Amino acid sequence: MISKIKSIKAFTLMELLVVVAIIGILASLLLPSLSSARKSAKQASCTNNLRQIGIANYNYLDDNDSTLPWGAWSNSSPIMGWGWDDLIYPYLGKGEMSLTDQYKWFWTEEQGLDTLKCPGAVSPYLLGDKPTGTYIMPRGNNGAANTRIAYQMSGNATNPPWTRKITDISDAQGTLLLTENDSIGGNPIQGLGRGATNPQKQIDPAGNGLQLVATANYTLEIHNKMKVNFLLIDGHVESHSPTSKNVLGENGTPNNPLGMWTVSAGD
């Protein structure tokens, strides 16, 4: 009996090159989609962080006669940096913090809170041994001219910054409590009470919005489409471009924002 050997046709070099080229094209089409999906998932986690902070803020309000946290207070000694994050710390899951620790410029790694760092942040969680944060509070100096939600006091101040009561906010669903900044430089650390006077800290590589001469400003890289998250006073979170009319108001600018950035309704 004569056995028959079935011949197997091999791929030619040209056919292999075509297959490799097709795989490369498909990969180039799929990778941006996968990257976008990863950013979307991290943005959802970041939104959840802000919602938890919003709940912590309301618990703080309940215990402090409906008074919102101040932005930041420093008077050199003993108060090096006493900020909004120190004030709401007990409501974010790690228990009480001593006043001595609250007065310090920064927290230790053990005191750091993952909730204060957006999972999508490009900057590292630790700066040396100091935990870094992503969230900043709109604030201005003590005085009637300040239209931001929070006040700050620095220098040799003996009295704490002014504060607002939530009952004085006429547009809680349109007034900004926290937004995002991701940077290396300018002390982006937890326990300092990070803040900004305007969106320049988010959009400008030099970060002129307050206390940021950044070696790198990654804020517009955190989420898709160069958007950032905004936590409003009533606890809901929105995502917008920092320079959109939704954020700045119809007549606001990055240097002089209205809209979400002020406590005034309808601007």
C-alpha cells in the first residue's frame, strides 16, 4: 500500500509581514481605547474619593454649628500649617489627630489618607516621606472682598481665619468646595490645607493660582479630555474643563473666575 503524504503549505515571508502589519494596526487602534478606559475607571475612583470628602465635610458641619472649614492658617509658631484637611481628618476613617500634629506643615506617611490622592494622579504618592494630595480648596485672604468658599490667614495671625456657615451659601449646588491639582513642586502635601485662588493653578505650568511654582503640573493629564473633577458644596461631583463656562461663569476668566469659584449665585 502506498502511503500518501499530505503536503502542508507554509506562509511566505510576505504573508507573515502582512499579518504582523495587521496586528500592529489593530494594536494601535485598541491601545488608545484601553488607555481611555483605564483613565475613566480611575476618574470614577477619584469621584468616589471626593464624595467621601463631601460626606466628611457634612459630618464636620454637624459637629461645628454648620460652619465650613477654613482654608489654611499659619502663624509661624506653633501653627505651621493648620488646614481644611486637618479639620476634617477625624471624619475620613483614621480617627482623631492631636492638635500638635494638626499644627504641623505636613502629615507622616502613617497619617496619610489615600482618599486625598486621586488614583489617576501622575505625581507619586510620597514626596520623600510625606504623603501628597490632589485636592485643593478655593480660598482667599481674610476680608469682605473674598468671594471664595474659604478664608486663609498667614503670618503672625493670632486669630483663626474667618469662616462661613453653610446656611449663608445661597447656591450650594453651584458653589465649589474642592477641585483637583496634580503637581510636583509647591508643597503638594497632605496636612497643609492646599488651596487656590483661581484655576491658573490647574492650567498653567507655572501654577500662578497660589503657592505653586511647579517643576511639573500634571493636572490636565489626570482624566480624559483634559477635564478635572469638581466637588460642590451640596456633595455632588461634576467633571469639566477648568476653563469652561460651566466653571468660570459667563463673564469669568481663569485669572478672575466667577461661576463655581464664588459664593455668589448667578454669576
